[in-house]
Amino acid sequence: MPQNLETRGPHLENRAPTAVPRWGGAHFLVFRNLRVHTGGNPWTMAMYSIFEPILYLLAIGVGIGQLVGDVDGVNVTYAAFVAPGLLATAVMNSALYETMEGAFVKFTHERYYRAILFTPVSLTGIVVGEVAWAVLRGFVTATGFLLVITVFGLVSWPDTLVAAAGTLLVAFAFGGAGLAVTTRIRAWTDFQYVQLVLLPMFLFATTFYPVTVYPRVIQIIVELLPLYHAIQLLRGCALGQIDSTMVVSVLYLLVMGALGLVVARRQWARVMLH
């Protein structure tokens, strides 16, 4: 019985077949990453990840919020309006860090993924496991940030639980997309191009003000951005303003994550198995 190509490296043709666990052994990668990341303490991850968005929240949401007052059309304080946008950004950055910078180091410097192919973990397991880890990483970040803004009184406890569930979808979408893009990264300098995309999204995808401030043509462009849909989803959940328009954001993020997984699987197969 021939061995599955995904379960072996290029020099394993003569080894006996090894049973591949369900999901290709993806859970092994999640457990490994959780164990080695910051000494196995997930709350340390949250502390590092939420430090920057909390500074933005204090400086812009609270500071400038004293001058702005309530946001027109939303009827909440400016700090409460900004907080979900910063939450979405923090989750996005956490998921992208694991599937881009983290994956790039493992692939180019540590040769980590090629070594895994000598174990009962398939290539599909590697892709699914890394995205699953990005989802967990984003969720831990979201939990820490949600705890802070809930203590500040910007989000109610029931809405916090709904928003926490929404962060799983946001992390999945950006984790899948990040892993798909990573195979196109050739050197550390290429990450500058990634920042050229992320920074404008952070500034203009309604993190700090509603999309209605733009002319209609600009609104259409903004509404095509993935971070816009992440913010719309989490803002609606966090503010208890869930409506039918959020279905579009949910579908957008689901398709984005699923396409990311498919493309990542194909690209990683091209890079590692040929």
C-alpha cells in the first residue's frame, strides 16, 4: 500500500507507511505552539498583544473622546465606538503575526515544516494546524482586550461573550489569508509591503470613525476591505447592535478564511513537495 505523499518527505520512500491522525495531525502543531510560545503561558501572549491597542484606546478613544462626545448615528461614547475597532485590529495582527512572520521564520530559518513531514503529520495538517493556532492566538488576545474594555465599562458582559465568539471568525479569516501570502515572502524586507496594506486599513477602515464620513465612492472602496468587515462584525456584537447587515460581514470573513486555507494548501504543496 503506497504511502500518502503528504506524510513523507522526499527521502522517505522506503519507510513503512505510518497512519496519519485525523485532520492530518493538525492538533499536534497547536499543542506544540502552545507549549513553546512564551514558555507555555497563553496570558503572556495576551499581555504583549493588547498593550498597543490599549494605548490607542486611552490616547484616542478616551483622550480625544472627551472632545468628541457621542458618535452620531450610533449613540454611544467615542471610546465605546473605537474599542471594537481596536479589538478587531488586535485580533488581525495576532493572527497575521503567527501565520506570516512566525511561519516565515519556521520555514526559512528553522526548517521546521520540512522536518514535520518526516512525522505522522500531513501537509494539510500543517496548514490547518497553523491556522488553528492563529485562531487560538487571536482568541487569547481578544479575551485579554475584552476583559480590559469590559472593566472600563465600554462593553457589557453579555455583549462581551458574543464579541468573543466573533473574534474566532476574524482570526480564522486573517490566519488563512496570512498563511497563503507567506509563500510569496522572499525576505524580511517584503514585510514592508504587507505593512503598506495593513496600515491604511487600520487608519481608514472605520476604526476611528463611521464609514458615513466618506463620499459614496470612497465608502464602496472601504467596504471592500477585510478589516472593515471584521470591525463591523465585532462592533455590532460588542455594542449589542446585531442586525441583518452583519450577515454580509460574516460571509465575507468565512469565504476569506476558506479561500486562504485552499490557496495556502496549494502553495505550500508547491513549495515543500516539489
